[in-house]
Amino acid sequence: MEKSILRPLLLLLALLSVTACSIVGSPQPDPCNENGALLQDDFSGAQACGWREYNQGGAVVEIVDGTLNISTSQTGQIWWTNPGRDFSDVIITVQARQTSGPNNNAYGVLCRYQDENNFYIFLISGDGYYAVGKYETGRDQITYLTPNAEYVFSEVINQGVATNLLRVSCVGDELSLSVNGLPLVTVTDSSFAGGDVGLGVSTLEPGTAVVQFDDLLVLAP
């Protein structure tokens, strides 16, 4: 199944960050990386882990009611958000729930995000397909790394308005995707060695795709 996903030409503006400094005393623990996690976020509002929220070009990213929500009505374009961190090898788990919109969509996890032109992305769709791909400088469209360079159907994926548990592994040259506790695919690629993580959503037919993400955890392998 072929699904072409373009990056928006003017995807994201640079995000200015403000660093707070403690006047006296020891540094406070970071609730975003407690208990050995590289990053953890339940989007409860009790912690701010740096995710960019925006309303731009028909896409909305916001943290509300304990979830990170991404909605888009821009057919064929992928929209995402990052926490502004830098990792090398990671294992990422997150709950993703499609709440409305066309099932012909794509949503999932980014790893080794270097900039808006260079990153890996692990996607599933509301109609039961999955893919691993990458964006590289000079290519507006995704390059699929899955067999036959396209999406693959799996009954493991809960379709339509449903929740799926995604597990993504980016370790060395191996890129793996598991859904709902079952491994789906492992591919190899050496284009990117490190970078940020992220979450993204696209709709591939008219309508507004809405996906909620929760309980994100990033661990070292």
C-alpha cells in the first residue's frame, strides 16, 4: 500500500527557550528523567518537558487533559512536535489513540531527529498499516525502509478509534517497531546516529485526523 507523506514547506518556526537558574542551593531533580529514564512524560501538566505546542497551517499541537494531542486537516503532510533533547540509542514507548478523522492516516514516533529535513519516523495507520521511513535533505517525501518501500498491513494494529501501544527501538543501525507488545519489523539504516525524539500525525484524505499521545517513556537500551 503506497502512502506518500510530504513535509510542510514551512513546518516549524524556531522555538526560543528560556533557562531558569537557581539562585541558591542544589539543582532540583528533573521530573522528566527520573528513575533512570532518559525522558518520561505523562502530559499531566505537573511537569514541562519542552514539547512545542502550536496552531499553524491547519495543524494544532496542544497538551490538554493529560494527553498530547495532534490534529491536522492538511492532506498528505506530516506534522510533529519535539521536546528539544538529544539522544543516541533509545527505546521509546508511547500510547497513541486515534480519536477521530479518516482511517487513511499515519501517526507515530520520531527518533534521531536532527532538523526538519533529517530524521527517522515509525508510523501506523487507522486502517491497520505500518511503516518505517526517513526524511533526508533534498527529499520532501518520505523514503520508506519497510519491505517493498511501502506500508505493510498487520492485524496487530487496532483500527479506527482505538488505542495502540507503540515501541520503537533505535539502536545502532537497527530500527525496530513493535505494536501492542508484538514485533512487526526491523530494518537497518546508518543515515543518522543521534538526535531528538518526537510524535507526529498526518491525514492522507480529506478530514481532520486527531491523535492523543500519553505515557511516553524513553530509555537507554
